[in-house]
Amino acid sequence: MKLGIAIALFTCSVALAQEAAVPVPQASNPPALRTQSNVVLVPALVRNAKGEVVFTLKAGDFRVTDDGIEQQLTLDEDTGSEPLALVVAVQSGGVGRGKLDSYHNLTAVIEAVVGGVPHRVAVVAFDSAPTLIQNFTPDVDKAGAALNDLDPGDKGAAILDGLAFSVDILRQQPPKYRRAILLISETLDHGSQTHMDAALRAISDTNTTIYSVGFSSGKADAAHYAYKELPTQPNGFGLSNPNPNPPHGCMGKDPDPDATQNKAVQAFDCLGQLLPPLALAKMAAIATVDSLQRNMPETVAQLTGGEYFKFENSRSLVRSLLTISNHVPNRYVLSFQPQSPHPGFHVVELKLKDHPGLRLTARSGYWADRDVEVTPHP
């Protein structure tokens, strides 16, 4: 009898956690991105030891897991010929004000990035807030002209807001278009109103690949080291873990004041300590948010299966964009339908079978909302 009650209580806890794993965003946050299908896309780039793109593999050469559970993969053929919707999101504020000249005369390389397929390009500039400089247009010259005429912004560098805004306008494009963001910014966010959890949900949309070119500054490097690199933090009595469990356990009445106050979400967090797949997803989500605070452009590129390059000068920017132009049409687009997906962050790991000499770049995770609309994959 006691065993039956215990099992019932555990089952209720699981159900409660699954219902509430995604906190309701505050009204000030942008709308949460909703998955339009139960199909998860996994764009991947494969290169040999010389850095040359390899595009002769089949679905059977890959293996993918979702929270550690192997999934059945499908390889979408001829995706390089599909239309492309691209947002060029550039930082015009903060230290980005000194980079505006580097954004001039990029028309030719942007045209190379979109390639010979039908395309639409938009330009977004951001300082303390994002602004649509050029709406989606098939005319790359207009996008290039918009980059030539950028005005210096204020002291802000709201990268998260710029990304959330870019994802939102991409959602309005026809489903047949591949979606990509080219992000040019410094490494640390300054002034975004978008919360980290909302940003994680937005940037891990299953059909947007983010390519990033990031520059840094002395202040950013110092902040990075002071805030994130120190392994412990003073608490008045010595040193302590910066991310401890609540003092009275994971379901204590005095949780971390920076954490959610929702008891159901706490239950999910506690359950994650007991169930390995949930724990894996939880830890990966924490690590991803932590990485966003270390180097945002690099983290969002890894999360979505894109690439990250360092911005050193105008020449390195052009070189990076030309590399991206070679990789965009030569990516594998693999997909799978998750088995019993739970709401929240999912860890995706794509590996190659029996190809030890090849290097693989692919997305590392995605976010699933509880109100997913299950629709057939076209």
C-alpha cells in the first residue's frame, strides 16, 4: 500500500514538472517562440583535415541523440537550392560605433553568402534597442546600402534584444525559406531587456542557423574574467559556490532569489537530480546560459549549428563572410522527430560513424515548448 502511494506521488511529480517546466515569461519579454512542427532540424557541416567541405555522406553515416536517447535520422536532400531568408544583425552602439566603417562595401560578400538561390535579406542594427534598417528584400544592393549608411548608436550593446528581434521577423517569412542570421557584435551583452531564458528559447529555434563574427574590447575581457572565470565567490564567511542548491534542499522554502519561485518548476529541477535525461538537459541549459554570458556570439553559433569567427579588422570580416558563403550551401540538413519530448531545453549530440578523420559542426540543443503543434513534416 505504501509502495503504491509512493509510486502515485512520484508519477504526479513527473506530470507536474512536465506541465510547468517552461516558466511563463513576464509581460515585458518578447513572445516565446513556438515550434511549428515536432520535427527538429539539425544543420551540420563536415570537413576533412585540410578544412575542405565533405558533402558525400548519407544519413546512415550520422548518429544523433536527444537528451542521450538515440533518434532516427532523416537526411533532407538538395537543401542547398532552397530559398534563404537572411537577417544581417550588426551592433551600431557601444564599441560597435568604432566598427561602422568595416560594414561598408559588403554588398558583394553578402551576395556570396545568399548564393544563387531565391533570397530575402533584412538589416537590423542595435545599440540599446534593435531597429529594422532594411526590411526583407531580394535586392542585395539595398541591404549593402543600408550597411553603408548606419549611424552611430548610443552606448548600449543589447545583443539578446537584437537576436530576439531578428528571430521574430524571420518567423514571418514563408516556411519554405531556410532561415539564418549573420550576427556582427562584441562578445558581451550590455543593456538587453530580454531575459536569458527567453533568449535561450528564441535562439534555439529549430530552423534558424546563426553565423557570428565577434569583436572584443579591454572592458569586455576584464568583465569576462572577473565575472565568469573566477571559480568561487566571497560570501562574507569565506568562499562559496556561485550556483548552490537552496539551503534546505532542492524543494526548500528559501530557493535562490535569482531562480524561479514556481514550486512546480522547482519540482522539475529536483526531479532532474534523480532522472539522468532531465538532469542532462538541465545542466546543459545552465551551461548554455553561462556561456551566453561569456561569449554570446560564439555560444549562439554553437547552439544553432552555425559558426563563430573573430573580428579583428575589415579584412578578417570579409574573409570570414567568404568562408560562411562557402559553407552555407554545403551543409547537411538532418532531421528527427523526438520520442516523447519534454518541455524545456534538449541536448542534441550529432556524431559521425566510422569517419575518425572528419570534423563535424552541428547544433548542440533546442528548446521545446509544452504547446507544440504537431504537424506532418513536408
